[in-house]
Amino acid sequence: MKRVYRYDGKNPLAKYYYNLVEENENKRVNNWRIIGDRVGMPVQTIISVARKDEAEVQNMLVSTYFKIKDTIGVDMLSFKK
């Protein structure tokens, strides 16, 4: 049984993921793996960050924050944009 998870539309990384899904529509690719390869982090870590709400992101490791921001340009502190 496949688990389906809905990501918070306010999470900047989830927005990036949904934009990538639209960009790769009708292509058989794993968009999470693409993000993980771009950032250089495990896919499960990327998925975990995309599931966080604004309060949980405040407790995220600084190294994770900068790795995401510096590689793909997603500012995890920009929930209100």
C-alpha cells in the first residue's frame, strides 16, 4: 500500500517540489531524488524538511538550512512569501 502525504503549501521546499513536479510532468522521474541530488542530502531528509511547519523549521539545523539555501536557493524562513 502506497502512503500519500500532502505537504503544507506554505513550506518553501514543498513549493519548490510542486514546481518541479509541474516542470517534469509526464516524465518518469523521482522529483525528491532530483532535489536530494541537487542539495547533496538524503531524500528522506529533504522530505522531512518539506513536511515541517513554520515553527518546526525554526528548530532545523543551521547547516541544513544553509545547504538548501546555497544549493537550490530556497529560503526555508520565507513561509509568508
